[in-house]
Amino acid sequence: MNEDRNRALGIGKVTKKNKVNIGDEAQMEKFASNALVFFVNGNKITDRDVDPSLTLLQYLRLKLNLTGTKLGCAEGGCGACTVMVSQYDRETSSIVHNSVNACLAPVCSVHGMAVTTVEGIGSVKTRLHPVQV
């Protein structure tokens, strides 16, 4: 079954050592990416130079200058670092929203997802979100 899927993707045969024998690098290139791509507060982020040891919190604060998400306990217990991560669920054909402790989540774990921080839930131009009042 996996061989059929791999053949359909054009990535070759999977060996017993879980390695892929790739016959054509160009075919594989269309399925692989070396960039981290995700959305933060509705803005697309594409970063080809990501330190995989960074947490989502460090990335938000240091690279994106979004300082509303705070570091409190660094253990996921206090909630100061909580963000909403949304992703599409193909089985239910719906978007699933989860709360995530950004101090614990590696930034690479949100590839292909949408992150909403406290800065993204309200606006002084329209109206503050009730959680911000």
C-alpha cells in the first residue's frame, strides 16, 4: 500500500531501512520544502533560515517582535504564553483550533498552520476583544 502511494507521488521505492530511493530530484523538489511556512495573525510567514531549537515563543518575540505573548513559568503551567493554533482537519473538513503553550512548542511544529496571538484578536480601530478589556 505504501509502495502504491510512493509510486503515485513519484518518490521511488521505500527500502526496509525507511529510506527513499529517489530517482529524480526534480520530482522530489515539488513535494519538499526547506522553508518554514505558517501564518501569524493572518500574515504569511516564510522563513528559510530557522533555528529549529527556537520555541514558538522565542520566534514570536525575537523574530516577529510580537511581545504580547509572555514568558512566565517556562513550564506551560501559567498560561502567559498561550496562543491559538489553527489547522485544517481533512477528515471533518473543518478548521480545528487548539490552545498551545508557545514556551514549549518548537517553532517548526507550526509549519502549515495558523497562529493567533493576543495582538491578533482585537483592534483599537474596530473594538478590543473581550479578553483584552
